[in-house]
Amino acid sequence: MSQSCPLCKNTEKEFFVRAYDRMVPRQENFNYVRCGSCSLVYLDPIPDNMEKYYPDNYSPYSISPKKKIKSAITRLAIRYHFSVDKPEGGVLIRFLFSQLSHLVMKRALSPFGKNRLLDIGCGAGNFLYRHQQLGWHVRGIDFSQKAFETCQQQGLKVHHGDVFSADYDGNSFDVITLRQVIEHVPEPVSVLRRAAEFLTPDGKILVSTPNVESLGILFFGNCWYPLDAPRHLVLFSPKTIRRLAEMAGLSVNRISMFIQPRYFSKSLQYLMGQGRILPENLVERKQVFAREKKKKRKWMRYVASPLTRIGSWFGKGEGMEVEMFKKT
């Protein structure tokens, strides 16, 4: 059934792109449309029983080996910047490591407030585990049974369900993260508004999500890796992510483009290995997937890295990280 815009509820729309599930060969095809009012890009219609489109080997649910913090440069970054206690050293050395630390620990958060973290859509808990190592008080939420069990195996405290069934108190968390999550939910305004209820008055929400105005989608069209049909239900631009925050009662402090060569190289792999148009016959479609998996193109990453960096300079990065605060 055709649906209204998940952001503004307007029913006017125009065709954006026809897409395929490029992870698993399926008979279905999927259409993305652009809202005629707010310009949000969304999947129309949303398939029934979305759980079946998340296979057991879906990468966010897989666990990576527990990595202890060993390297000398990483320990120095923690000592002078990431320490949840007061970082050591003078102003100059702390400033130096604040500039270098995210090259060493790209996914780590700087200490903030009382260092209480909630990761919504935490998957296997790798992000939570790293911050637990750094001394944060961590909690997570995920609807996947497999992800929940994996987190339990790591000793992490995670709520199995969604943000609406979680019963955390208000003022519980200084930082709430939704990393590659908001594009998966059919009602992003409600999810973000609910997340804000758990936030301290001075806390912040960090949302990372693909940028539908990226250089990659311009080049690759429906082969763009972050399209990820049909799992990605909504695709944001800087304009629509600001509107999302506004409707959820939040203000945007900054939007930064992140450099992700893997998105670009995977898109190029889809384009060269599968092509823009897949056969309608399922047997032939499976044959295309089988041929594509046999070809390894490691050189693509070297081509992709400078292109994604250039795109990010002009606001056309493959993804956005958005920092939001409660309105005062």
C-alpha cells in the first residue's frame, strides 16, 4: 500500500530510483520516492514482515574479537584526551591529542558529562564494549534476538526491543547515539523524540546516517551501497535531517560529513559486478550474484578514498554525523 511521507505526512511524491536488494537475491524490486513537500527520500511501499530482510549474517549483528587497548599511541590518546577522569597534561599537549586522537580511535567519543552512554541499535555491542573499556557507563537497545544474545555474551546490559519498550528514566544519559539506525525506522520523528526523553538537559544525541545528496549516489544511482534496499526505509539530506531534529524537539549543533571509502568502493563493486539493472528472473539474478562474489577488486579502495574526501569538502560526503541538543 502506498504511504505518506514519514517526516511531514504529505502524500505528494515523485519517483526517485528503482532499487534491488543487492545483499540477497530476491524476486522483488523496490521503489524510492521523494516527498513533494519536504524532499525526504523514502521507500514506498514498505514491505511487510521487515524482519526477513535482515539475514543472520547481517554485519552489525556479528561480533568482532574483544580488542584490548595495547598500542602506546592509543594509551597516550586515552591519557591525554579520552580519559573519563580529568585528562592529564598541560593545555598544549591535551590540545595536540584532541586533534590527533580521532585518527587513532576513530569511533571513540570524547568524555562528556558523567559519561553515561546509550547506543540505540547497538547490534553486537562492539561500540559499547569499547566505551566500557574507556570507563563509560554503557547501555544499549536492539530489537534483534541475535544481537541481544551476543551483547549478553560480552557482559553488556542491553534492552531487547525498541526505544518505546525501554523503561529508562529521564536524565539517564549524557550521550545517546543512533549510528546507522534512523534510516531503518518507519517513524523517525517518534523514535528520535522518544530517545530525547532519556537525555539529560545538557546531553547530546549523535546521529550518523547516509547522505542522499552524496557524490556516490550521483555517480552510482541504484548501485549506491548505502541505498541498501529495502532495509533503509528513509534517506536523509542535511536539509531533511535538520527538519527531523526540529520536529523531535531538538536543535542541530553541527552536521559533519564523514569519509567512508568503503561505501564508494562497494558501490563501484555493485556497478561492475551486478550492473544497474538486474534480471527479472530470479534464477538469472542469482547467477549474477554468484559471478559478482568471485571477483575481488581491492584496487577500488584506493580509487574511492580521494573521491570520498573531495565529496565531503563540498557537503557531498557519503554520510553525515549530526550532533543534536534539547531546545532550551
